[in-house]
Amino acid sequence: MNPGRTALIMMVDDRPANLSVLSELLCACGFKISVAEDGESALEQLQYVQPDLILLDVLMPHLDGFTTCRWLKERPKTQDIPVIFMTALTDTVEKVKGFKLGAVDYITKLFQQEEVLARVSTHSALQQLKARLKESEARLRAHHRQRHGRDHRGRRCRPHPPLQLRRRAGVPLARAKSPRPTNS
């Protein structure tokens, strides 16, 4: 997720009324929406779109939410997408099962708008922060590799070419900068 970009939320539910209510609410709050009416169509869409968050109904025909979540968490391309289960189930065992499969949260039906917005906003922001952290770590690794000729774990890596040329020429690294022209 790029900073400043509107989050894309995929909603997966077999009841059009639920999709309609959630779409209206989330669109009004500035989120982009992707809709799937079952687990199979959600998995198919995920070949083409990369949502920032998935709202996933637990009880659906054919491929239920638990099976869909398991599939998502087993694939490298989708394993880091946060999944929030939507369910009318109140059984703790079912909720714990969802968390063990990799869900980050639950929303109970009948939807409370403020609760849905709070949970979606929180997990969307967390996902954005994770993406920023990942980008910062990559920049830091590249900088470290360029500056020290070693990766962040201390393993030798190919130094950046100007440094390599200076070493071959026998120029001490402390005096590697080119001299400033004098005004004579």
C-alpha cells in the first residue's frame, strides 16, 4: 500500500443486502471497494487485484470463510492481507478458529456502522504502517550495502562500483572524494 493512497477493501459475502450496506458505508468514508459473492470468486479476483484488507463472511455456500482464509494465508501473494471475519456466530470456539487461521479481527452481524468503520480504519492504517516499515527497511538495507559492502547481517556483498574502483586504484577510502578546484 502506498502512503496517501486510498485503501482498497474487498468484501466477500453471499448476501447482496450485506454487501450493499457495507459498500455504501465504506464508499462514503472514502474507501475503494471490491465485491465478491463467494469464496471462489474472491480467490479468482485476487489474481488481478491486491486489496489492502478483506472483509470475509464466515458462512457461505461451497467455499466457506474459514477455508477461504486458510487458502489466503497459505499463498505468499495474499498471506499478508489482513482478514476481518464477518459473522452472526457468537460461539467463542468459532472465533478462536478464525484467529488461528490468520484473521486479525471479527465484526458481528447485524453491523454497527461505527464499529465497522473503527475496525476497518484501524486495520487499514496498520497495513499502511507495515508497508511503510517494509519500504524503510529495504532502503536501509540498500544504504548499508552501498556504504559498507556488507548486508545488514554482516555478509560481504558486491560493493557499489565507485568504491570498488577506488579500492583497485589503492586510494584510501578517507581521501576518496575528489579535490575541490581552487580559485587561482
